[in-house]
Amino acid sequence: MLKHKKIALKNTDYNNFDNMALNRNMQQLLRIAQKDERLGIGLMSGTSLDGLDIALCRFTGHGMQTQFELLNFITIPYNDYFKGEVRQVFAKRNADLEKLALLNAYIGNYHAALILQALEEWQIKPVEVDYIASHGQTVYHAPARQHRQPGYPNATLQIGDGDHIAIKTGIITISDFRQKHIAGGGEGAPLALYGDVLLGSKPGENRLLLNIGGIANATWLPASQNLNEVFSTDIGPGNTIIDAACKKYFDMPFDRDGEIAQAGTVDKALLDILLEHPFFNQQLPKTTGPEVFNLALAENIMAGQGTPYIRPADLIATLTAFTGESIVRFVNTYVSTYVNIYTSGGGASNPAITAYLQKHLKQAAILNTMALGINPDAKEAILFAMLGNEALAGELVAIGNNPAVLMGKFSLPY
């Protein structure tokens, strides 16, 4: 018969772990968390499938005292083979489970190889890096407002397993950030909120940090710095729908410098119907993805009108205006005061989109995040590096009605 022994719990000084039996992984985590400075790599692979953004950052402090320095940044483009493999499962309700499982491991290994490639180019040894923060590759985003299946919660799926990255690089890897946000009551996006608040707020200045990636999202940072007034939300389409049309009709990955859109004419009838999409009337904050805003959306509308053919350049012009006008309507509805808008993401480099915003947003100054000392191309990778820093050393920060959680799962290299 088993006897239960009463154990007396003693007061322990948890600030002094010197005498505690910790394995090597735990010792390394503790050492990194206690450092005055941490060197982290942030990874971002977006829905546009352009490539892997790799940002090497130095962080001091955490929370509202966070300071960072971007030491190196590179985007390593994906080849057509990789893009084709991911598209077999990307944003599809019905996908090959074997392919999905294979890609989860494959992408982790592939991203690890690209990290090692970047570190070699920068002449930095992996042992010098404290951690990697990996967003992973989103393959499906399904908030409850979108899937509408009773009894099922918000859901999202990113692949590219962190254990594979940790083992291949020898660096502690933090990944799968979006799951904690959902578990805490959010929709798993936009996670830019936390980094935007910690790195982008300024007293006395109304700011809107606008990221135009595959999907457009924004964070409102009021001049008051009242965290209860801050919100972050997806706005609607970004580059993904434009890129898909460029690929199909021009065999080009994207509209370089907005040249195709600027050569076309907006089809107002199609634009008006696109702007009637019910997503735009849903309550903030909200999230979406290419599962909703994709090329089929426009093509189905055209077919339903009985005018399935629009000149390809005109279609690109219309889809570009769709992105621009959805942002304009969002700003006019939710940001009524004068505001400085700081842009990032691929759309920030598209003159057709930025010109549309400048023309139609009279109460706003359109800048990009370089004015804040943040490389607009590197911004999302920086933000995930920052989330990794928070996972290691931060504390819970309550921002508006967003989950006050520390995000990320730890994968240890041995």
C-alpha cells in the first residue's frame, strides 16, 4: 500500500537558481533571460510567399522599456519549386494531409538552412545568437467569424516546426506565437499590435502603423498613449490578390513599382461590388486572410455579372484600388482626427497604392516606418524578434481588449 508523505514547502529565493538542479537547456534559458542585452533573430514568411525575412536584432529591456537595434536584415527569395509546394496546401479547405505533414518538417529544415546562410554572410557564429523567433508559414487562417462552425473556436495554422530549426541551427527557437493569442481569447492576429505599441508609440502624436502585406492591417496609437484606446485589426486585402492576378495574367510575381496598375483603368462596377464584401461591416478587431480575399473573389463577381473578361491591366488597376479604397474607408471611419500614417510591407513600396492613399486621405501624412527608425521591409521580422524577447524576459501587458499573454513555444537545441 502506497503511503503519502507530507511535504513541507519552504520559502525559496527564486532570484537565485545557482544551487538548483537545472538541466543544460533550462540553464541556458535562465542565462539568456537574465542578460542585459539579448541577440535575437526574427523570421517572417508572409502569405505573399515572396521569401524569408531574417532580421538580426539586439534588444535591451522589455515591455514599454524595450530598446532595439537592427544589426542585419535580408530577404532570401523563395524559388518557384518551394512556392508551388506550399500552394498545394495554402488557404485550401481541402488539402493533402501527407503533403501538409511533410511541409511542416521541410519548411523548418529549409528555414534553418536559410538562417545559417544569412549568419555565414554576416560572419556571425550561431553560438553568438541567443534565440530565433519564427513566425512560420501560414497555411490556413480560420477565425470563428469566417468558418461559422458551431462549437469550434478561432483557429489558425502555421507550419515550419520550431524543433527542426532549433536542432539544425543549435539555437533556441521560439515559434507558433499565434496559438497563445487564440487560447487567450483573440483571433491569432494581428500580432503586430504588441510590437507596434512597444516600439512605435509616442506621446503627443496620433499614429497609425499600417502594414500592407498579403493582407492589410493597422495599429492605432493615440497621442494620449492610453493603452485602453489602442486597437489593432486587419483591414482587408493587401498584396496577395494583386500578386495572384499578376502571376496569372502577366506571369509576374507582383506589380513592380505599380506599373501595370498605373497603365490600367479602374473598373468601377467591379470595385463597387468588391467593396460590398460583408467583412468590411464586421466589428473591430477582426482578422481575415487569402481564404477570403483572393483572385477567385473578383473572378466570380465578373462571371456573375456576365462580363467575365476585363482587360488584365484594368483588373490589376481595380484590385489595387480595392486595396487602397478599403484602407481609405477604414481610416475615415475609425481615425477621424489628424494622424501620421507609417507604412510597411510590400504594399508600402507600390507607388500605385501609396499615391491612392495620399490622394484620398487629406487628414493624414503618409510616411513609412523608416521615419521611426524601423526598416519597413524588416518591420514584421523585427516584431517577431521582439515577441521572442518578451517571451524570454517580458511580463504581461494589457492592451485594450487584446489577450494579455506572452506568446511563443520554446524548442530547445539539445
